[in-house]
Amino acid sequence: MTAKRPEMPSAASETSAPEGREARPSRTLSGTLSGTNLVRAGDYNLRTVLQAIRLQPDVTRIEISQQTGLTAPTIANITHRLTEMGLVTVASRRKGVRGHPALKLRVVAEGAFSIGLNIDRDHLTLVTLDLEGVVRSRVSREIAFAMPDAVIDFVRQSLDDLIASGGVERSRILGVGVAIPDDLGRISLAHRPEGYDRWNDTAIDQDLAALMPWPIHCDNDAAAAALGEAEYGTAFDNPSFFYLLISAGLGGGLVIDRSYHRGAASRSGEIGLMPDPTADAPGAIVQDTVSMSALLERLEKAGVASPSIDDLETPTAVVATVVETWLADSIRSLTLPLVGLACLIDPDAVLIGGRLPAPLIERLASGLGDALGRIALPSRPKIMPAVIAQDAPAIGAAILPFLDQLLPSDAILMQAGRD
């Protein structure tokens, strides 16, 4: 059967808003596999069954029925449709049971693809993702404070090779996700060039539409990282978590009961902008200490010429000394915000991801765990590296088209009121 791009109907659901405030579509992940037979709910049920198969390779129709509450005939019809769409295949028959061996189902990795783009103040990254959540290809460019034109040039130069090297069939690309920090052109960081505020008036999705014939979804970079973790990371072991994204800046994403919560003004999780009373400088915020920009600036002041992430991978004695001090200061700056998070939200875990090398993320997580352990709290979340840590915003961005068209979601994922 010739593979065709799956066409999935979706329905948007908007939250109500007080007078004078723009209503924003809710963005809720469906982690529980609870189906419904309500009228016109076929799309949701189809997504739910696909989710069940994606999460449990070699699952049987009987097991899906037990998990979702959908009837056996409904499951049979849906799995037949998913097979015709090229999204699901029969892996084999389960042996060792009485009667006719049950069919074991799994998703077809090549059944659908998506593209993720992360735009940050120190790098650009493009990835392709398959339906199993595997990164099929990746290209990244270290570029400080890329202007919108530079982003468009990067995508134009990289896209064809990215698709070809990943073995991605263009007709099965569902869409493009873009992860970009809020206030990209407004927040001041070291070495920010003149004219970078051009980002304030740039609609990057519209600019990219001329290069990409697929739907484009934009979201905050930390939100995208958290959404990716919720779908392909630890969310089913830790249904409520806070994602701490350490990139050029510092961001956060809050997931409660596998649902992403962005707040009344779509600005939840802004841990980096919290005041830092533990810092020496008046008016300091947490991001002034806990960010890649802050760490690299310290290395520069210590005499390291043009410091980069590579210096952190194989540190010299000077770099190691700076890193030790930065780790201690970062633990100090983050302790009070995490105490508030633990007391007010009571999440299962705090997950740390971003561009830091994995050993540094592990040391930061361990140090924060020790710091919270010395404080009397009603409960303490686990503090651990995220499963999707490196390239998390790009991977999370690539998941947005899947959530829009294939996976269970209470609303179409869109920019959610972000200007």
C-alpha cells in the first residue's frame, strides 16, 4: 500500500477569559488512556488508541480495550483504520495462550514525521522526528544572537539535507514546530548586539511559511521541552513535574497531572526572572546566575578566550575552578525558588535539561537535592536530569505537530496567545 500523509481532523477548545483579556486555547496533554464513545468523538478515540499502541509496543486489542474502556468492535475498527493510514502495523501474534493467538500491534516509525526548530540566543537547531519519538536527523549551528534573516538562511540551507539524511518522506511530514524564548528581543544578556530587538516585531512562523509547505506551530522553548518530556520522557512515572531549562537564559515549564499549565498570561514557569535575594548585586534575578550566558561570561572574565560549551566538555584547571564556583552559586540561587515550588505545587520531580553537558546537569541535580534535603519541607520532589535534556526544545517543538494531528490532546496546539 502506498503511504499517504495521514489526515487527522482536530477540534480546538478555547478557555474563557475575563473581559479585556484575550482568551487562550488550553494545551492539555492526555497521559491517561481513557477513551469515550460520545457522539463525534471518533477522532479522540482514534488518537487514544494510537497513544496506547505507541506507549506499549506489541500491545493487543484486548489490552487496549481494557485500558481505554472502548468496546472490542470499536478497537477493531480503529486499529483497522490506523493500519490503512500507515500508522500502525501487526508485529506478530502472541503465542502461549489458549485460542486464536492475539495480534500484537505497534506504531510504524515511518508512518509520520515532523520537524523541530529551536531558536535561541546562542544557537540554532533543526531536527526531524519519527512517530516513535526517535530523532532521525539533526543539524545545529553555534551562532550568537542570530537575527531573523540568519534564521531563515539557516533553515533554507539545511532543510533539504536534513530531510534526506533522516530518510524522511516529505509526504508524511505533519508539520513544523518552532521553540523560541519569550521576549527574545527584549531581555538583555551579555554581548547582545544593537538591532536584536528586531525580534520584537518578527512573526517567524510567517517568514518560515515561504520555505516550508507544512503547518507551523510556535511555542516557548521551555514549554516545548516540557511537552516533549511529557510525551516521550518521564511523565508517566512523574505525572507532575517542573522542567528547568538551562540555555542561554533560564526557563521553566510546569506540568501537572500530565497537563501543561501556562497561567493566566501564558507566562508560568518564568523561574529565571524571579528576584534573587541571595545574589550580591541589587535587583539580581535567578537567570543572572543560572544560565549558559552567565557561566560563559564568568569563563571570559577568568581569561578563557571565546568560551563555548566545548570548554565545559574537556575542562582545563581554570575552567574547572569557574564551574565549581558557578555550581555552588547556582544551587544557592535555585534553592529558594525550588522550596516555593515544592510547597505550593508539590510536584513529583524537578527535571533539569538544556545545553549543559550531562555530567554538569547531574552534579547540579545532586547538589540541589542535597540543599533541599537540609530544609524542613512538607514534601520534597525528586531532582533529576530530564530524559530529553540535550536539544530538548527542538525535540519538544517537533512533537507539537504530533499533538496537533495524531496524539490525544484536548485542543489543537497553537501559539496560545503569544504575540
